Amino acid sequence: MEVPPPLVLKRPLYVPSKTLMGPGPSNCSHRVLEAMSNPVLGHMHPECLQIMDEVKEGIKYIFQTLNDATMCISGAGHSGMEASLCNLIEDGDVVLMGITGVWGHRAGDMARRYGAEVHYVEASFGRALSLEEITFAFEAHRPRVFFIAQGDSSTGIYQQNIRELGELCRKYDCFLVVDTVASLGGAEFLMDEWKVDVAYTGSQKSLGGPAGITPISFSKRALTRIRKRKTKPKVYYFDILLIGQYWGCYGTPRIYHHTISSTLLYGLREALAHFCAVGLKAVVRRHQECSKRLQLGIEELGLEMFVQREEERLSTVNTIKVPFGVDWKKVAEYAMRKYSVEISGGLGPTVEHVFRIGLMGENATVERVDMVLSILNEAIQSSKLGIKTERSK
Ligand code: GLV
């Protein structure tokens, strides 16, 4: 039997324009979108390698690091999580996961596949982890690797004490992996000063770049440990000794490891260039100011933030309790149908409980905050009216 060409592909490509105010991706700027329509380059062409070098410099700036092993993994944010764990873990290693939402569990699932003995230290619902809670778990398990998300996009929790965790990890001879996918650009992050061993972030959140290319950096200490592994990392694609050679990190000739998407590279390069031009501190300040304005507006609407303590609220992904009797799905559908605006529901432990509003990159502006507040309010009122009409039938 011959499979005919599909009819659907005879139609023109259809892509609607939406305002992405969920947990990511955020909208890309015209600069980023235009950059991505440049001609494709070969993955070993000198011009492509030059752009990779420029991207590397941008990543060092956003992480505030001088690490040589700074590069991108060709894959979504998840690939940063995979690469961190794949390179650091050997069979039987004890790994401790900090849990403030779904991401620690996801990392635990991955770590187990790489042969680790996994333990968890879980924060109380809606709270960040205290240094005491984590220290207690370190005493009990003596981990080789500790994972924590600086910002958990499923709960909107911000973990403030990364600097102290860097000290703790050195004391216990443990490697600190920090997921900054949702937090970078919305909170301070000083990789070298805080003694973070591995950090990765999302290209598609506060950076406003395309998804599918993930900035990552390994400390000298982590690199030394990886070079001394008894066995090779279990996944060739995530082996940072190889990827780093492709990215020109180690002063050795470039090797072919995989075919990078030059298109994504252009987009990320321009997103980083914009971020660097505005400046890290100004970017963080803007995200925090927008979040404060949103939180104030939420209060004025008589709604409640999910994270009780202000200092534990992530500025980029804001979680708002779904009021009693309101169907979050109807609210999200209303916002999308009427305004083409994405308001997201919860994830993992917050499913059905919260709305998630992302204020990231292009969408972290006063105008967008006021717009999303007004739409959220209208959508909630409309869903309440819907319930009343249903009842009176
Ligand atoms: C993705 O990062 C999400 O939180 O949904």
C-alpha cells in the first residue's frame, strides 16, 4: 500500500498571534523573530562557530560566571536538567532533590535513570525550603549531588537561599545543581560568587528567545569531577566533555558532536544581545516591579496569591488561587477566545488550584500587567455569570 501525501499539508501554514502570559514560552521580540529568518549556516561553518562564541559570552554574563564549560544543549529546558544529572551522576551516587513543586520530582526521575540513589527533601505546601530543612537532609543522606530550582514554575515559589546552599554543598563535598529555567532574569543569580556547580536556564522565558536551545554552565570543580568519572556519561548526546569541544570550551580543536540549529542560535544570540544591552540588574528590576504591580492588582480584585510569603514569590511566574466555585479552565478559555491571551492553570501540586500568570521578557511591562489583570477579572466574572445562568435554567 502506498501512503499518499497528506491533504493537510496542502493547506497554507496557519499560526495565530497570541499573547503568551503563561509560564512560558513568552513572546519573542521582532528582533529575535527576524534573526531566525536568516539563511541557515552549516554547523561547522566558521560564521556559525563565531556566533556560538558570542552566545557563550552572553551566557557567562547572564549567569555571572567565568566558567570555561559554558555552552548550550540543543534541546528544551529539560535537556539542561538531563545534562546536569547525566554528567555528574555515576551508579550508586546519592542524590538529594529539593522539592518546592514538580521540578525536583522530575529531576529525581531522571537521576534514578542515571543510576542514582535518590532522596527528597520537601518543603511544606506553598513554601520554599529553609536552610535548616536542607541541612537536616544533608546530615541524613550525605548526598553527592543536590538539586534545587531557584524558581519553581509549577508553584511560583522562589528559593532565596542559593548562596547559603553553595556554602552547605562545599561543606559536605556535594555538587550544587541549580535550575534557573523560570527564575533567571526575574531574580539575582550569581553563579561563581554563590559557588553553584551547574546552572542551566530556559531560552524561552525571561530571555525571550526561542525554545529548544538551553544555556548551561559547569564550574571548574564539576568539570574536574566529570573528567575523573570511572565510566562515561550514560548519554552520548548530553556528554559535556564532547559538547564543550564542539563549543570550543576547552582550548582543543572543535569537533562535530551534533548538528546545532543555526536558526535557534541566531534567535538566542539576539535575545542575549538585548538582555545584555538592557543590563542584568535593570532586567531583574523590571520583572520584580511588574510582579509587584500584579500582586497589588490581584489584591485589589479580592483575589489571593498562592505563595503566602512575599519574599518567597517568584516574579516571573505568578500563582494566584482560583476562587471558590470558579472553573479555572473556563477562565483560561475565555481569555484565549476573546483576547488571544494565554493565562495558564496549575501544574503538578497546583493543578486546579491556581492560575499561573507569566510576566517574562517582552511581556514584563506595566501595560501587559494591567491588561492581564483586567482580562483575568472579566474572565472570572464571566465564568461566575455562566454558573448563575446554568443554575437558573
Ligand atoms: C513549564 O515550564 C511550566 O511550568 O509549565
